[in-house]
Amino acid sequence: MKIRTFFHWLYKQIYDYNLFIPDEDEYDEINDNIIDPATAVRHQRYATRLYIPLLIITLYILFFVTLINPQTRTNTISNITPTLFNQLHLEHSETLSCPCSTITIPYKNFVSKTISFHPVCSSIFVSKQWIEALYLPYAGTLLVMDFRTTASYQFKLLADLCILSQKTITQSLSDLNNTQLITGQLLSEEEIEFKIIC
């Protein structure tokens, strides 16, 4: 029976609770008329019933926003090594900031290149002497299927393709060496490789 009495008392306290206690002579602001005290108390209880849940919900939201929002902390590390940077980058890739003192650097300072051409491009088969030795002034008298009729031209074409590939590679290397990597932040090795490939 005491539990039932307690719940009845609690219900009565909540039902009658009024945060906005009325003044003795509360006036209607529009018509300047005295409001019935029972009506004023009823309106104040409605306002209390609306105000308290809204206050609780607002405090609940603020609490969880504060709880969920990560706290940022700035640590300054001097004389960073590549190993330490890679470790920090793995642990804090989203928030790691490492401003560079120099924002541009030529690719030639850190990109190594090893170029190798097909051995035929450096062989005797593309030399001028070989091509001239294969030239036959009477090639027109030979059969069409005879290799000697077109051998000189085929090796000349091969030599021209080798020269073209060497010029293309030389130009590409020159362009790469003159290209600058521009960044304001220290990049990981993977990010640098991605920028070079692009």
C-alpha cells in the first residue's frame, strides 16, 4: 500500500509542479485585463510541462555532442625522421599536419631513373655500315620474296624506331627532371609515388 501511496504522491507533485509562479496581479498584456488566477496557474503548468522535457532533451543533446566530439591536441615534434613520420602517419593519418619549409622540389632530386633499351638498338644491326652493306643496287632484279630486296629498308626502319624511342625517352626524362613537386605538407611515400605516376 505504501508504494501505491508513493506513486500517487509523486504523480500529484509532477501534476501540480509549476516553475512559473504567478505574480499577485498578473495582467493580460494585450487588453490590460486581470487574468483569472486559476487560468494563469493552468497556463503556467502547461508551460512547465513543455519547458522541462525540452530542457532535458537539450541538455541530453549537448552532453552527447560534447562527448562524441573528439578533443584535439597539438603536439609539436622537432627533427622528425622518416621512420617517425611513417609511424605517426599510420596512427594519425587524418589529423597529422607537417608543414614544409620548402614547398617546391624538382623531381630530379628524389626520383631515380634506370633506362634500358632493347639490345638491338645498340647492336651493329642498326648501324649505318650494316644498312649500307645490305643495300643492293640490283635488288630490283631479285624475286619479291627474296629478303635481300627489302633488307636494307627494314633495318633502316628498325634504326629509325630505335632513334625515335631514344628521343622520346630523353624528352620524357627532361620533362620529368624539370617538373616540380609542389606541396605545403609533408607527404608519405605512397602519396609521393601517386603524384609522380599522375
